[in-house]
Amino acid sequence: MESRIKLKARFEEKMKLTPSLADNIPKGSGKLNRHGMPELPIGQTVTFKWPVLDLGYHPNVPLDRWRLTIDGEVENPVKLTWKTFMDLPQTKDTSDFHCVTTWSKLNMRWKGVSLLDLAALVHPKETASHIMCYGYDTYSTNLSLEEALKPDVMLVHTFDGQPLEKEHGGPCRMITPQLYAWKGSKWIKRIQFLSTDKPGFWEDRGYSNTAYPWRNDRYS
């Protein structure tokens, strides 16, 4: 708990200054959401379905073979089994999901482990500034730590009270409610802490490095 508090304090001011919390002219419509932005970002349409978008491959990852490696610029690298992952503090949260392809699904109910709790487990070095996330499908995507350590960024295994389906990234995927959803890796298997920023799969192919929905920040 102490390491979690210290880590949150270390990035708290940077978090407050991120566009999804501090933009005074956000682009969007509707009532204010949980973190003070318009509920529906510019260019988005609400969907009640949950479309499936991926690289065309749905890896089958049995729970007894699932592993999550957390390494890089950390003091205590770990490799978690499904049991050790599930033994960590479990968080329930409701958040919205914004896809760069212009659909948004609102009020999604999740259960999983916050990335902040995972980071506190490995003790990021002072040199750490970003993470790279890797999926079992060979996907990768990058985030700054001030985005990654927000309380609604989670590695989720349950949606709407049911185990996360394989087509949506099950058994475990990352969610990033304050950014476009490609910043959350499906079928996640590794989180690497970095001392410099590096582009991931879509960032290398012309997508925005920052992905702020309320700035229509889709492409570089």
C-alpha cells in the first residue's frame, strides 16, 4: 500500500495536466463524464453492441499457461501466473470505451487489477517514464506513465459479471478509458517499463502517439 501511495504521488501532478482531465476546450457532446469531459468525444457514435477489432488472430491462452511478465526499468521484475494475478487486489470499475473507428460503448462494468497496483508491485525506477504493452497476438502499444497509472487503467478479466470473452481479449486485456482503446492491449502478456518513449504497432503505422479522444487525436 505504501509503495502504491508513493507511486501515485510521484505522477499525480502530471496526471492532473493530461488533456482528458485538464483540457478547457474539449471537443465532444453530452453530459460530463466521470473525469469532467463531455460524455461523447468528437466524431464518436454510441453503440450498444461491442464490435470486434484486432489483427485477425485470436490467440487461445489457457489459464494454466497464461503468464504476465512485468519488467524493464523496475526494481522488482515479476512473472505472474493466473493464480498470482488473481491473488492481487481486485478492482471493480465502470468506464467508457472509445474506439478510433468512431464508436463508443458507455458504462462498461469491469473487474480486474489496476495498473497502478501492478506498478507498485515492481517498483518502477526513477528513470521510468513510459510503458510498452505486448499481447499474445504480437500486438504492442505504448503509454506514458502519467496515463498508464490513472485509476481507471486496468488489466481486466471480467466484463458485466462474466469472464472476458476471447474475441475481446480474454482471458485478460488492458483498458484505457481516457484514451482511444487501441492503447489497451488485448491478450496481454508483458508490460515493459521504459526510460524513453517508443512507438507500438499502430503508432508505427501512422496512428497518434497520444490518442486523446476529446482532441480528435487519431492520427499523427
